[in-house]
Amino acid sequence: MAEFSIDRFVDRYAQRTAGMSASEVRALFAVASRPEVVSLAGGMPYVQALPADQVQAVVREVLEGSGSTALQYGGGQGYAGLRETLTRLMAEEGVDADPEDVVVTTGAQQALDLVGKIFIDPGDLIAVEAPAYVGALTAFGAYEPRYLPIDLDQDGMVVDQLEHALLQGSRPKFVYTVPNFHNPAGVTMSYRRREQLVALCREAGIPIVEDNPYGLLRFDGDPLPCLRTLDPENVLYLGTVSKTFSPGVRVGWALAEQSVVQRLVLAKEAADLCASNLTMLITERWFADEERWRGNLQVLVETYRSRRDAMLEAIEEHFPDGAAWTQPAGGFYVWVTLPAWLDTKALLAAAVERRVAYVPGTAFYPDGRGRNQMRLAFCYPPEERIREGIARLGGLLEDEEQLYGSLRP
Amino acid sequence: MRIAILAGGRTPERDVSLRGGHRMMTSLTGIGHETWLLDPADTPLVEALQERRPDLCWLGLHGKEGEDGTVQRLLDLLAIPYTGTAAFDCEVAFDKVLAKDALRRAGVPTPNWVAIEAWALRDLGAGAALGIAVERVGLPCVVKPSRSGSALGVGFVEREADLPAAVMAALSFSGAVVIEAKVEGAEIASSLIGPDLEALPLVEIVPKSGVYDYAARYTAGATEYFTPARVSDDLATVVVEEARHAAAALGLRDLTRVDMLVDRDGRPQVLEVNVSPGMTETSLLPMAAHAAGMSLPDVCDRIVRSAMARA
């Protein structure tokens, strides 16, 4: 009796890869990425807004002026000129930063991985929002934490819940949050909650990891202070140029205390030696021209605002009673909660069949919740495609409601 | 020979199909054929086939369109030979509602079932009959979309109260569902290839999670496979006989995989047949061939010869 093993390394993989499996949802996304499908699934920035000639000019300037630097290895902390630039970007949101406290990473996603690497031991408790950014859950997941999910409402993280958990004896290693235009929930943490969270964590001696990819993409209202501004000593801040310039350059960063910076740099060097000098120089050059980057950001904000409006109007028109959704003041996402009997993961196949796609809610929870929720991204398709996609989804939801009714005698 | 490999398509099994298609291309090229890949989702199929007319189409598509007779009918019209089962038989074999009836009529054992169509629920009030369905089939039961592959949309139901949700999930993939009695036992796949549908060694499937779902099928290491299956020679003979019986009843050709359960009393029951069995690195038919000492190119060669014998 021979046992046939298709993967001869099967017994050798680390335990932490156990969660890395094939999934039905991924299989459906292979179809959802086809052009005939209106994809409200992926959070792809609208890079077509970038003026191609200006980007080309920047790349040419870099290669002509600093070619030998651009094509060489760099230091683990990242190109100093760019770190200077990034502090100016943070100043836009009121964050005061020293370039020496900045580590450039391969997108903010790598910063999440490095944070996991230097802070999480297997079994450690990490407080996350519920729902949470799925990429943070998978990045931290490799370090085998346990999660303490804290609910979100219209005002962001329900800090009372965290406080209650702390009173019950929970001691998370850190609290991870996306306070502005949350992915996937679209909500923004209120000022009162920010103060409450910062005070609570300071008192309990629990650091906060503040992930702020969307902060500069505000469509309405006034900006709120970053957590980092409220408590520079206890907040580790993560940023990215993926939403303000280009995700293709893979430039993100972490801003932290020197002691943390040193560990992040060592971890970064162990992971990939250094960020790409070529794209760091391109990014620095792009942001060197105030008019250029602000002009592009303005176009992005106006485009996304108009797409958000199109999505919210279409949802209002086409979604059935019993559906609830968030009203994002910026960012990329609307979060929809449907009647409890609907299973958005199961429904995705029928949605793709009708040429529309979304991300089912369960992906964003570490504890299996979110069955009746979905994330809709308005960042990529133009307004008329968004309206078409929402109309298709609305029709499907209506049919499901009828079907559900027929199954309940 | 000039062989167009049809793979990809617009179904949830698109990736699986492409992975298998690329493997077939390597194998067929390796034994001297001129091959190219045609993805009907990227290229208008008829135009592409007329422009570059192959001697044979290798059908590596999965799911609707590829397995339900649609593409086969089109190739019949264009008079291009293809691998696998003829259009009408595909239509029956791919649809569990039809296939299970055809199997039972032919005397092939298959778990007890009830079929319900979505429109019967919507327009005829069939929901009121769900209770009767449960009585007929018993609990626990398995709810399957009638026309879908790779266990997509399949749900296991322990309590009657969970049946509506499972039915809705399955209907997301297809216009009808089969509610089937859950048979406890060993899961065994019988792969048959060539003009006489010769049996390859049986593969026994032991998913670590207990359920042979999508993740268990396509994640290396998530399932243990034993080939030959851990059954007596006598039982293996009976299992293969039933597999061939099912294949004959449904008119299958060139290659197929018959998925079965051997219940606790040692009786094989046919769950379903596949007109386009998976050919990826974790798929059962290539695994069975490997156990028989056949390489993938050997398998491809037999299938191509079997198909061309009809041309």
C-alpha cells in the first residue's frame, strides 16, 4: 500500500503555513478580474490619473542625474532624502517627525510584517478592529498571534470594549488600528475616541500601531489629528505613497521611537537588505515638485469623491430594505451589512455570474464573523460602471430575498 | 499532430483549468505534437479555430460551457475532433439532476437524493416541500449545485434548520440543487482512460479536515491520498466494475474519473462522474497514472489516440 504524496515537502512546512490554503473566493476572483465583470472587489488606486509624461520625466531625471545611486544597494533605513520628503508628507496631517525616526519599507505592507516580526511571539494577544484590514491579519498571522477583536461603529473602534477587555485582564502586545477611512469599514475614528484610545493605551502601557494609508484622501469635513500627534511616544505610525502617488513604487514607511527604529532596520535588512533605491529616488523626485504632487492628489480626491457619490446613490436606489452601509468621508471603501440570513461568500458565485464582484465580509474578521457583510470598493471603476455594478448587485439581492422567502413556508 | 488545448474559460474553475492545461501542453509537446493554448475567455473560439485549424482539440475546460456539452456541440459543428465525451452525454453527465437519474436507471448504486430547481422554489412554492425532502433523504445530508465542479457550493447539513441556507448557497452556483443522503465511508476515485476506458489504480482520499472541499482539493498537504486504495483486491474489483458500469451508462469516452464512496458495508456508491477530470499537480487522475507507472505524456498519448480513432 503506497501512500502517494503530491508535495514531497508536505511534512516539512512550518506550522504557520497551515492557514495558507487554496480558497473558493480566490478561485472566483480569477473570474472576477475579467474585463466584463464590474469589480468592486480590489482596492486598486486610480493610477491612470498620473500624468504619464511627468512620471516619465521624473524617471529620466533620476536615471540621468543619479543613475549610479539609483541602481545600487542602499542603506537599510532607506534613502535619507526620501525620509526627509516623507516627514513633509506627514506634516500635511500634522504629524511632527524626524527623518532619523523613519524607516522606509516595501509598501506599508512590509512595515506590518516587520512590526509583527519584532513584536509578536506565538500566542501573543493583538488587539485589532473587527472588521480589520485583511492584509494586517495575514501579515501578523505569520507570527501566530491570538487576536482580540474590538468592534467598530460609525465613530471607529469602540474603545469601551477594549477598556472592558483590559479590565478583564486581557493584555494585548499592541493595538492595531486604521483610524482614517477604514479598510474595509469606511468609517473614521471620532476625535473623542482618539483621545480615549490614546489615554487608555498610554495608561495601560500598550503601544498603538496606527496605519494611515488613506488620510490624505479626504472628500469632506475637517481632518482629525493623527493618534501619533496625540501621543508621539506611544504610537507607531505607518504610511505609504501607494494612495497619493503610486503603489507600483512600493514605498511605505514606519515612524517610531529610535529603539523601535533600530529593530525595524535590522529586521528590514534581514528581510530584503534595503528598499529599492530606484523607486525611492523616483518618489523623492515626484514629491519635490509641490504643484505636481498636490495637483495629482487633487485630481484623485475629486475622482474618488465623485465615485463614492455614485456608489452611495446607486446603493440607495438599488439595495433592498434591511441593508445598511457606511458613509465614508474619504478613502476607498463602503462596508455593507445585509440581513443575517444572507451569506455573502456563497453569494459571490452568483454575483460573478451576473458580472459583478465584491469581497465577502468573513475575510476581514479573525473570528469567522462577517458572513452577511461585504466590502465594496469605489476607487477603480468609473461612475457609470459603479452604477451598473451596484444595479446588478441590487437585482441579485432582490432575487435572493425572494428565494429566501420561498424557503420559509 | 496539431493540437489546440482549450483551457481557462469563465467559470470559478478557470485557474484550475489553466494549471492543468499548461501541464497538458508540456506533455503533448514533449511527445512531438504541435500545441497551443486557447482560452475561450480571451479569444473568440470559432474565429481562432478557423484561423488556425487543429487536428484535435484537447478539452481541458472545467465547469459550465466546457463540460456541459456547449463547446462539444460547437466542435461537432466545425467538424473538429476533440477529446472526451460527446455533447449529449456531457450534458447529462455534468448535470447531477440528470446524471443521478441515468445512473439509477442503469442500476448503478448512488446515494438516495432529491432534486429541486430554483424556479420551482420561486414560482411553485417548492419550499414547502423541503421537509418532505429531508424525510426522504434523511439527515445528515449533502446539498450540491446540480451543475458545478471542484465541490464548489457544496454544503453539509446536520440539522433541518440549516437546510435553507445550504440550498441558497448551492443555488448561487447553479439553477438546481441535489439534496443527497450523506454516506459514511471511504472516498475513492476511479480513473478510466483510453478507448476501452481501462482502469487506473484506485485512489483513496482522506482529507485532513474530514471534508474533501475546494481547499482540501487544491492545497498540497491538506489531503492524504492512498493509491492503490486500502481495500481488498476483491472489493477493488467490485469498485472498478461499478465505475465502468457508471461510465458506460453515461456514454463517457477517452478519459473520466468516477468519484465513489465505499460505505461501511463495503458497497460502492457512485457520487458523480467527471467528463473533464482535473489535471493539476494535485489532481487524482495524474496521481493514479503515476501509481500505474505511467507518465503524464503516456496518459496524454493514450487519450489522443483514443480520440483520433473516432476521427
